[in-house]
Amino acid sequence: MLPEIAAALEDVGITTPFPIQEMTLSIALMGTDLIGQARTGTGKTLAFGIPVVQRTIAPHDPDYEDLAAPGKPQALVIAPTRELAIQVTGDLVAASARRGSKILNIYGGVPYESQLDALQSGVDIVVGTPGRLLDLANRGALDLSHVKSLVLDEADEMLDLGFLPDVEKLLSKTPETRQTMLFSATMPSAIVGLARKHMRHPMNIRAESSDASQMVPATAQFVYQAHDLDKPEIIARILQAEDRGRIIIFSRTKRNAQRLADDLQERGFPSSPLHGDMAQVAREKALGRFREGKIDILVATDVAARGIDVEAITHVINYTCPEDDKMYVHRIGRTGRAGASGIAITFVDWADITRWKSINSVLDLPFEEPQETYSTSDHLFHDLGIPKSATGRLLPEPKREPRTPSGPAKSERPARTRNQSRNRTRTRGGRPVETVGEPTSMQAASRAGGPADGSQGQRRRRQRRRTSGGDTATG
């Protein structure tokens, strides 16, 4: 936080941050999109107000004249009611008192003239209600094309009041590269859909009250309904996401953990399993390689992963749905540690929907209906920052020689000329031949075209001993 903002807040008696402010500021000041779930009265206004003021270039800043459009709004805060807009404006004015930022409050029910005059003379931050903001934007009086910070305050109340269509239109008038912060006490499906459409892999932060004893870490959570056969393909693409560091993948069974680790290794992703069937030495070796960065993917079961404390884990993937809410919290707690942000991804099979809904209800998460997702789904690439060119493997598919059902490939068999004979060691009846490697006199004679004894007599005809009826033949 800039010293002049801290001094301005101290002037009005604000010296100790609320929990939602502590959790939000470090993320918001970096320009990261975030979703803050908090009720009114928890101090969320300054949680987004301080970053908005700090990221706005004030008129007395040396870089102000270098802006593409000095005097056009750099930040926009949308509130559902006039009363809330007035309150937010007051807090922003207090935080920016020593910076001199120009802040304008816009809402309906009052004449346009003063608002139009203020916009004409130049403003830095605009706070307003959806209806009047959209009206002025459509008139061309409010230029939102240079907004770099956008806040949706009390988003669920805007949904209840029917303002969501106006909000969508306002968002479409702002640059896609903006930072977006959404705050809401509850997260109905319409708000989750809005966030997915207009926010880029936001961080989820939840703080219910100033004395809350348990906080969800600063971790962006994603829950996808995925088919079991497609999960390895999805994971292979996630492993190519932007800013991806060390990853832990949790599997319910030892067999699945081993199979997935082998599959990822074959696809070209350095990985190792970690489960109870491995010897202790092998488990310690796998953890050591993971800590040293020799491998950056660990596929683990819950029991084997207990006690893992490795820094810089950017992603946790629940390959299988956790058994309960405690297991879910334990798993995603591997990331977002020590003030760092992280991403938690959970796959829910069709058979696990009931179990997931129970976890979602206990933890009050906004993912009651997980989005159906495949390895080719556009929202998967958008949510997690995966390049469009990502495929299911880094190494090419190994080539396999065509083989016959038994024996070596045709090309491996030695060729035999037409006149070349085979040396047989046994007759067809199973009796050994007299000489191996040397033709018998009968064979030699046959090849020469004559009888075995060398005579030129006719070949002796075979006499039948029985007739076709079974009687003994005569002479």
C-alpha cells in the first residue's frame, strides 16, 4: 500500500485491517481478478477500494499526462443501490484524500446536468448504479474504453433487482484486459456464470465476519463434471497452463495413483506416484525429487500425502471427488500457503454428484452444479489460462512395428529360395531320421530322378491289402 493512502486512512482513524482486507489486498494490488464472498459490514469496501485508488494514476502524478486519455475514467465501481454507491464513494474519497484523485458518484433520480458537467471536466474513478451508468454510456458522455479496474459490489443484490443485463452491457464496453473484482454475500448460479464469462481465472476469497476463525485460503477453486476416461487428457492440458509450477494430484486409490503417474510420464510430463504400496525409501525419494524440482508432478493418495509441506505448489487437482468436506479442505490446503495464491481443481464424476453437493453445502461454496467439462471445452482453456495449442502429450506417440499374431514380423523372417530344402530331424510319424544333414539314398535318388538303388526299372506299385469294404484283398 502506498504511504499516502495509509496516511489518509490513518487521518480518519483506520489503522487495523479487517480479515477480508488482509486476504484481498496482496492479491488485488497485483492486478489479479478476484471473487470476494463477504457480507455487508465486513470491511470489503476498502478491500477493493485501496487497490482501485492505488492503481489509478492521480492528476498530480508525473505519468498522468502520458495516459492515452487523461480525464477519462480509469476505474469503475458498480453498486446495486444509490445508498451503497454513496457509501462506497465516501470510502474512496477518504482513501484518496492525499492523492487528489477525482471521484464521481452517478445514480438515477437526480438531474443529469451536474453529472454531465463533471464527466466533461474529467474524472478518474466513477461509482454508480447500473441504470444511470448505462444511460450515460449510451449517450456517449461516459467513456469506459480506458477502464483498467472494475468492481461489482453486492453482485447478488444486483441479480435480485434485475440489473444483471445492464451490468453485462456495461462490462462489454470496458477493455478485456481490465482487472475485475466481484464481491457478493452469496454466489447463485447466475453470478457464477457472470464470473466465468467476464473474469480470467479469479482468486476466490471468503470471509464471513471479523471474528471468523476459519478462512478459505486465497485459492481460485474450479469444479468440473468430467468423464473418467477423459480426465488424463484434461490433466495433460492443465499441466501446460500459464504460470504452472509444482502440482499435486490427489487420487482415491493407490492403483489409480500409480496408473495416472505412469500415464503422465509416458506423455512427457515428469511425475511420480506417492502411495502406501511404495516402500518407505521409494516414498522419501519421490518426495525429495519433488522438493528439489527434479519432478514437478506428484500423484498421491490422501494417506500418503498427509504431512506434505512443499513450497511453491501452484495447483492442486482432485482427480477423484473427496469423500467429505474435511478431506476437500485438507487437499486444497496444499496450495495457497504462506500468502501465495493457488489454484484448486476438482473433478466430479456423475456418480459423485450427491457427495459433491453435500461438500458444497457444508463449505458454502458456489459450485452446486459443476460445469460439464471435456478436454476440448473452451471454458477449460479460458478458466485456467491454457494455450489453445496445448494437446494431450509432450512426447510423440511411440511407433510400433506391425507384427503377425505369433512370431516375429514378416520382415524379420529369413528368406528361403525356391529350391532350398529343409533338413528334417524327424519323420512325420515322429521317428528320427537316420542321418541329420545328409540326404538318404531315397532322397538322393528322388532328386536325381531315379530309384534309390540306381536301377532304371519302373517304380513298384503299392498293393492294397484291404478293399474299401474292409475285406482282405486277394493276390
